[in-house]
Amino acid sequence: PDLTGHEKFGLGNVKYNISRIHVTAVELPSASISLLPGSGIKLVIGNASLTIDMNWNIRTWMFKDSGRGTVHISKVFVTAVFSTPLDNTGPTSISLTSCRTTSGDIDIKLNGKS
């Protein structure tokens, strides 16, 4: 979905819109899934990266600009634990019990008219 909003900076508001967000690359060089006896599943992803392309525009009382942008997020680490109740009363369900995510580097490149 598009991201639209405004932020107050100094003397005025900055209105922004980020649209046409597309994930163009995902790298998962280290990923593992393990069973946790009696409780569920543990997913560990290490040193992952993600690249996103988008359109952007901003507007203030003084100027406006728009263009294309690329965001590259690297050194992403995720640990997630899912519980899987083992009862025979209905369809199998899965719930996220815990999740921890960290990222190391974020590189943002904006190309605009200014």
C-alpha cells in the first residue's frame, strides 16, 4: 500500500506520499527452520537483504519535489517462534509467539527534479 502523511519540521509541515512500492530483490543467504519439541517451530534468518523501488513526492509551503527512490536494507537478522497447538478439535493453527528483528544498514537513494 501507499504511504501518505505529514510531519512538522521547523516552520511548517511536510506532506509526503510514497507510492508504487515494489520489492525488487530479497536475499536469504542463511535461513534455518527447527522444531521445538512440544511447542512449535523456530525460524532463524541471518544476514538477509532487501531492495525496494518506489515513487515519492513531498510538498511544503515553499517547494515541492518528486521522483523515484531505492531503499536497500542489509544485515537483517530475524528470529521468530511459532506455536502449533496439537489438538484434534479442528484445523491446524499456527501463531506467532515471539519475533525479533534487527537491521544493520539502510541505504536510501532519492532521484528527483531538485
